Amino acid sequence: MEKVDLQRSSHEVLFIPKRHQLEGCTNPIHQAHGVPNEYYIRPECFAMEGEHLFNKGWFAVGFVKDLPQPGSALPVNYFNNPLLIIKSKQDEKIRVFQNVCRHRGMILIAEPTILKGAIRCPYHSWCYKQTGEVVATPHIGGPGYNYHSGIDKNELSLIEIRSHIWRDVIFVNPDGMAPPFEEVHKPLLDRWAVFDQPMHSDMSDSSFHLDVNTNWKLAVENYLESYHLPWIHPGLNSYSKLEDHENIVEYGHYAGQISNKYIPRYSTGKLFNEFQNLGPEWDTKGEYVVLFPNLILGVQKDHVFNLIIEPLGPNQIKEHIEIYYSDPSMLSDEYQQTRQENAKLWKTVFEEDIFVVEGMQKGRYAKGFDGGRFSPIMDEPTHVFHDWYARQILNTL
């Protein structure tokens, strides 16, 4: 029987056998293999990602638009970590808390809601301000006694999770130890500084969700490259062809693709107003990147979109897609049909990808598959992600 070193964590013991293969992902692209199968199919790998990759970095958990008014409360759950996003009535600031009562760990809010007042635990009725401070601890000192000399209420505020907002996306760093968001993602923030403008969503026509039976990494990988356009997206490829694309490569940060033939056309004959002061380079350009680990982004002159990948298990994700426009007038009834047509176009593109990412997920159970090889030209953005992922995981072992 193999001896187990109890001085090591269970994750470390589990993944050391694949260390050499994972290290191979960081080789130059013409020599590299992809991430080993186990990281796509094993529950232990999925749990390890949550603990060491997501928990220790910045990742996307929600949209500001889903907190439409003060008092809005949105529960989310990533890797079995229950979180609560609140837009406080006290100061209208958005905060993220652990969604548990400080008394016995009961979930505080199970469904999205608009709070009228305090956050009340449904178990023993402990109450908290929307800014997190505890305000009521009924009968904590016995029936009729709501105080106890041995309990310091100042120590019982909800546990706030470090958060940041960028482009209407709410990010969290659960362990609170990552460098500042602006420092970690400075390369993309600088690249898209011209798009630091107000963004407007209509809350309905421009919002949709997709359930997909795949690993979150395959959704990332598929979006990064344009190689598959002629076969998977024939409609899109009819006007934005494979040869019209080029790679975006920023090792250690993000990757994606550029289309140099973004020319919006709608059957309504209407066009959306453009974002301001973009410069002529954006007349026919769209950029599509993944901000690792789980945020898909697209920017064009007349609209932008955000897609959050919510990992639900080793082979299951939910995609949350939001489309935004340059000014509120684009949300009027006059543009409703055009918005719906635009959303249908993007939904079709994302739905066409489901067949691919689900097929690749099934393929990850093939015993002889070695992670695959990369085209040194067409797959460089995908290699950027494999290189990033491998380095993140190896740094935890």
C-alpha cells in the first residue's frame, strides 16, 4: 500500500503525479501540451481550483445592474462559498459579505430581494445593518435579555469580502491577499482606457443566461481563438472572416482576438450611437478578450458585452451575458427591436459554441488524450491561458 505523507495537504498529494505534465503547459507554444484531462473532470481538481486559484485572486461574481436600487441584495455562490452582494440604503455603496449569520452560520438571504430594513437571520432573528454591523441579538443573555457582558457586538459584524467594480462587473478576492485589482489587471485597464465611459443596459432585452455541460476552462479556451469561425460560426464568418482576425496576446494577464471587420447592420435600418472619442481605429474594430479566470469581454464602437462564467462543477457552468450601450437613449422603445436583434445575434453565437465545449468536455475522458497540441499561429491566445493556469496551480503545490 502506498504511504501517504500526512505533512502535506491532500491537494498536494493528489496533484504531484501530474506536475510534470502541468509544467509542460508553460513550454514555448510549439513544444507545449495542454492542461491534463484530470483538471477538467475530477471533483478534487475543481475543489482545488476554488480554494487556490479563485479564492486567492480576483474573479467576477455579478453585475452592478442587478442591484437596481438601494436595498438590493443578491446572493451568489462560487465553489460552495456563499456570498451576499448588497447595495446599502445607508450610503448606496456596494459591498460583498459572507452570506452567513455570525451566530450559527445560517444562510441569511436565499433569493434576490429588496431589503426594507435590516438583514434578519431567519434562524434566531439576529439582525444586521445593510453595511454589515450587527444591530440585534434577541435573547442572547436569556429570555428578554438582548445583551450579554461576555459578548462584544463589535466583533459580530458580517464578514466583508474584498471587492472591486470595473465595467459594471463586481469582482471579489475572498482571501483578501491579492495585489490591488488595478495593479493585477493594469495591462487591460490601460488598453481599454478609452472605454472608461458610462454603460447602459435595459435589464431585459440585453440580458440572457446559458446552461452548459462543460468545464469552465473550455468555455474560456473556445472564446479565445478565431480558428473555429468557418466551421462553428458560418453566419458570423460570412462578414467577419477568419482572415480578418488577429490575436491578442498578453502572457500572464489576458488574451483574445481582434476582428478588423466589425460593421454593424440591422434589419431595422437603425444604428446604435457610438461611444465617444474612440478614434478612427475603432471604426471597424472589435476586441474580444478573457480576463482570467472567468470574465469574457467584448468591446465595439456601439456596444459592449460582459459574460461571467459561473463554475458549478467539473462539467457544468452557467454563463451570464449582459449587453451595454453608449447612452440611455439607446434603451428607448424606438430601439427595442434593434436591441433584440443584436442580443439574438450574440446569443446565437454563444449557443453555437455549446456543441463544441460540451464535445471537448466529453473528450477529456479519453484515457490517451495528452492535453493536445497548439497551432503556433492560430492557438497562441489559448496557450496564454494554459500557461497562466499552469503557473497559478503550480505556485500552490
